[in-house]
Amino acid sequence: MSNRRAVSVLETLVVIAIVAVLIGMLLPAVGAARRRAMETVCKNNLRQINLAVAQFVEINKRLPDPGNSGVVGGWTIEVLPFLDQKNLRDRITPGEPLAAAPDFLLGQPRIFMCPIRAAADTPDASAMDHAHYILVPVAGRQSYDVFDAPLDVEVPWASGPEMAYADVVRQTGPHNQGFFIARGFQNGVDFIPNSQEGPRRGTMPVTSAGSAPSGAGASRSRGLRAIVAHGYRMEAGCKEGRDRRARQESFPTRPS
């Protein structure tokens, strides 16, 4: 006869408890990894949008015109050809009332969708998607930043939403209450926490709707000019050193 030992109830409960503990430890790690992956998608979207706006500016020598309330238009429409969405742009009529927008405009292109913000939105198949990104003009529309849209801002994506810097950072963002930001004509994506009491230290206050003081954009130009000037000085110093050595080598040496 078989002498197999039966598993007791206590042993079964111990195994179940161990499995439960392991699952409890694994689920937060899986959730954190999933959120990091979603944030990576959002940051990549911001990089692509930043590049698209920069290409528009390079060709047209200006930022896209501001959108008007209640109608289709603005930067989200104008940069579509630079986001591999030319076919969609060709089907859109700027100035058309949002209420009469065709069905193909209700859903925004994937490049304009932040996965974390999309998870917070309430789906409505009959309404236009809310904008997940905001354009912040800088220095009288001479430059720009691209931000996550604050969670409380629910505007149609096809209206080209713009906001002032201070109005953005005072609100709650989708990423741990803060915002990812892509600064115009620069690489990389930064993170800015929200500031209920005002703009964070080190930022320039906004002086008019949708724009920051000229110093914000001017500082970028001054930095570029400083780099160029430093390069000229280094080149001039190297040239002077080469000329000095050439003169010394051209002089005949006296015999000893």
C-alpha cells in the first residue's frame, strides 16, 4: 500500500499566505513599471511635438496662429503635416465650428494622447477628445514651451489650446501632480511640479496671456550668442598662437 503523506490544513494555509505575500509585493512593482512606460510614451510625444513646432517655425518664420474659441484651428492643426498627419490636415477646414466638426475629428491622433491623462479622462464617443498638451508662447511668440495640459483643463484638442506659463503651473498636472515640459528649440523633456502659490522659483512671471516676458526667450538667445562668441575667441586665440610659432620658425638661428 502507498504511504503518501497527506498535506495538512495548516501547511496549505502557510502556502497560500506565502503566495499572497509574493503577489502583494509583485503588484506594486508591476504597476510602477507600467506607469513608467506610460510616462515614457508621454515624454516621447512631447519631443515629437516640440520638433514639429520647431519645423513649422523654421519654414514659416513664426509660431502657428492662436486658435479661436469654438472653432477648429490653432497649433494642433497647423503642425499635423510635421507629425506624419498630412492626410488628416488636408481633410480639415480651419474656422469650422467645433460643434459641427466631422466625426473623424472627434478622436485626436495618437501623438497628441498622453496615456496617463487618457486614463484620467471619462470616455465620451459623442464628444471631441480633450487636449492632452498645451502650447505656451514665450517672449511675444518668439519662442514656446509645450506642456502637459492641467487635469482641470478640458478643451477640445482641435482648437489649438494655449495657456500662460503661470496659469499652467498653478494647477494640477497628470504626472504626480506635476508636468512634463519640452522647451522650444531645445532637446530633452523636463519635469516641473505644480505650484499652488505661484510660479516655481527660478521661472519668469507671465506678463500677458499666453506669453512670458521677453527675458525668458531673450536668455536663450543670449546663451547662444555667448557660446558663439566664446568659440570666436577660442578660434582667434588659436590663430594668434599659430602665427607666433610661424614667425619664430621663420627667423634664422645664429650659429653658436
